[in-house]
Amino acid sequence: MPLQTAAFTDEEFAQWRDRSIATYAAEKIAVGTWSADQAVECSRQSFDSLLPAGLATPDHVIRRVNGTETGELIGWFWVGPASSESAPDTGWLYDIEVLPAHRGNHYGKLFMAFAEAEARQLGFTKLGLHVFAPNPIARRLYESCGYAITDYSYAKIL
């Protein structure tokens, strides 16, 4: 199925934001970074600091990916400036997801190509991303797209 990108409506953005906050909180709990009682609030604060003007936040692009024939939502991605610690020409892939019903159709590389094209349009010459260690499917996708590991973080439950 051919795919295309489109802007979120305000309502779609609100739904995506709520879902993404919950998903990020759950991932942080799963890897032991945040406790369950603080995770949703920490996730919300993170999103609010990165997207203070929502969809209108400068230099951030959040796109839905649709099937061209059906208009059906297949997934989304979010690209914006990297943290202030990074070079100014470095963008960051904050979120990318192929919805579960559409996984296994080899859309990952196409989503990555869409995100990279948006990053170039924003003027970035490098695109970084983070992946949680317990996600080998995503790690394989990123490596197959030419991304290389830049850091390792380790932790041990005591």
C-alpha cells in the first residue's frame, strides 16, 4: 500500500499526545527510570517542555502517515531540534510508530525516510534518536537505515 504524510488536526494531535504520554511513561517504568507514581507526570512535563505551543511549536514536525488509497492512519513520526547539548544542525526523532495492525508490512524504513526528509526540510544535517534497550525490532530497523550507536547507558537494580 502506498503511503503519504499529512498534518495532524488539533483533535488528532490531542489524541496522539495523550497516547504518547502514556506510552512514554510505561516505557520509562518498564526500564526502571521512573516509578509508576511519577511516570505520567514526568512524561507530561517532558512533552510540555518540548512542545510548549503544541502543533505550532517552531521547528517541530509531527506527521501522520496514511494509506494513499484509503486515508487510513498507519502511524506517525515526530522530528524536531535535538537537546541544547547537541550541535545546532542536529535534529531528533522523538517518536515514530507503525500502528500494530500495520506492523510486519515493511513500513518502518519508509517511515524513517519520511522523517529524514522532514529533518532535512528543517535544515538538519544529522538526525539522532533514542531507543529503549528492550526493543530489538526498533534497534534492527535503525541499524538497517544506517544509524549507529553513539552511547550506552547501564543500570543495575540493587
